[in-house]
Amino acid sequence: MGFGPGDTEPSEFKGGAAPGGVPPVAPAAHVTFDRTELDCIFGLYGRKVAAGEWRDYAIDFLRDRAVFSVFRHASEIPIYRIEKDPRHARRQGAYSVISASGLIMRRGHELHRVLGVLDTSLSLVAV
């Protein structure tokens, strides 16, 4: 199949208005965890998996928040959800840990402090 003068290949988009007169739509922005946040979360996750407490996880990047869900078994509901919600960043803190019943266990501005509610490792205290 040949193209005549002035015709372009249909799959080739040269810019300007989109074919059909509909302007191109930018993809919707999603809230995500950055590398340092994921390192902190996966550090805790690895310790809990090694202890046999946690077995599976899921990550969801939504428009209004990012959610890291922790499962004891793959077929259950999550036992904990670690959420990053930028709408609460100035007041209560962007990070929160939520239990399976919906109880907010801890909320704050620093992720490693918020995750402290889940990290129940024993520590030696000197008096």
C-alpha cells in the first residue's frame, strides 16, 4: 500500500493536534514511594519475613496515596497497610500504619519512626 503526496503513515504522529481532533491527555500523576522509603519499608519487611511473621506484600500507587500492604498469607486481607498520603503531610504527617481493622496505629512525618510501631525487636537499655 502506497501513500500519495501529503499523506503520512497513520501510526506516525508528528505533534500538534491529535488525530481525530482530540487533544492528547497527559497520564494522571500517581503518588509513589521513593527509593529511600522503599529501602526503609523493605528492611522491616525482610526482618519480619526472616522471623516467619510476614509472607507476602502488595504495592498500590493510587492518585491520592501510595499503599504497601503486608500479608500473613497470600489469600488473606492485609494485616497492615503502610500508607503515604501527601494530603496529610503538613498536619499529621504523610505516613501512617493502619491495622486490618482500620485502626491507625501511628501517623507521622518520618517513615522510620512510623514503622517503629511494627518493629518490635528487643533492645538492651543501659541504666
